[in-house]
Amino acid sequence: MTRSIDMAPGSPAPLDIDLQEVTLEFPGPRGGVLTVFTDLSLTAAPGSFNILLGPSGCGKSTLLNVIDGLTAPTRAERVQVLGRDVVVGRQPERRIGYVFQSARLLPWKTLRQNAEFGLEGLGLQPRVRWPELIDKYFGLAGLSDFLDYYPHQVSGGMQQRAAIVRAWVNEPRILLMDEPFSHLDEISAGELRRGLVDLWTQDDERRTIVFVTHDIGEAALLGERIVMMTPRPSSICYVRDVDLPWPRHSHDDAVIDIERELRQAFAERASVEV
């Protein structure tokens, strides 16, 4: 049965992301078909912070690739981003930034040069604005003093922060984040979660964020809306709107209650004990 999930209820049209009845299948290595998800419908409103929460291998990252036009669905009623049809191999200006699990900074370039590389690659911002954008977002991220350092000269957490800024300097309308803190220690990850929320809330115009995680605590700390996915073949089994202010803390009773609720939902609706 098709299930449509509005990731930000009561949102005005047009939607930033509008996926309807998306099915993705891959041919199996010995014949047959590997089904990632079937008839999945998902929408996201402008300026919303959305969490895709699910076990490893359920298709969360693949869903980001469908949104970004990197993977074509097998069939779909509609795949639109910022009001335009997403077509693999044809990349119109869609103002999308992508942050991966690892920083993926070019080691032979400074943090400033990595940001410039991102600006040049997308070509969304005129070159005359580059210094302004770099100063603004590196400042908000607390990296102003490290602009001319190379990646190996800063910590892993700072590298990941620089990777987020590299995406942010383009001022994308949508930011896709694929488990960006999963490889960090909890202290560094907590620091970066707070930094991300600061960037998002302090910016002149809030970006639409779709953040992938399998960490229930992280979902409770960050999300405005949490969308839970089952193991593959994946479906959406539970949605939780979170009306809590930031910053949130893992020891807050309300956050603990949300974590408990999500663990119960995984067990009852996805048959996953966590």
C-alpha cells in the first residue's frame, strides 16, 4: 500500500522535495531482483529539518541519491526537487549540497581552497562573493583561524566541520547529509551536532535538511520530524514530529522519552530490537 509522508506538516506549497510512489530495484548477481523500496512517497517542506532513521542497509543513503539525481528509480509517479523533475544525467540548477560520512577534503588544498573548490564545482555563486561567503560560514562554524590549514593539520571533527561548510558556502536550498558524524567519537559528534543546529538556526534563510542516521539518540537530538524506515525491502513504518527547542541534551527527560518511543516503534513496527 502506498503511504505518503509529509515531512513537515502544514507546510505551504511548493514542496522542496516531492517523491510519489517510488520503487527501486536492482538486478541480483545470480538473477532475480533486489528490491530496495517499493511505492515509497516522501515530501519535505522548505526550511525543515528531517531525519531518515533506519537500520543499516535499509536504503536511506540510496533514497538521498534518488533525491540528488544520482540514482534513477525503477519506476515512480513523481520525483521532483524544487519544483523540477529529477532526471539522472541531467543536472539543472537545483541548489543541493551533499555531506558524506567522511569529510572527503582534498588533502593538497587548504580548508579555504577546499571551499573554493566546492564553489567552483557547482558554479552557483559568483566569484566576487566567494570571500564573503567563506568568511561568513567558516566564522559561524568556528573555523576562521584555520582557513589556511591543510586537512592533516586539523582534527577529524574539524575536517568534518569544514566539509559541512564546503557544502554550506554555496547556500544550497537543500542539504543532504549521509551519516556525517557516524565515524566520530561521541564528544566530537556532539560538538558537531550543536554546530550544525547553530548554522541552521542562525542562517538568514533556513536550509531544508534531510539527515540520514541509524543512531536513535542523534535523531532525537536533531530532528523536527523523524521518519522511520524498516529493513529492506524498505517502507516507512513510523513518523514522529518533535516540537522541542534547540539546543537539546541527551539527558533531557523529553529527549529520553522520544528515544524510548522510537525504540518501541522499531520493535513493534519494524520487528527490530534496539
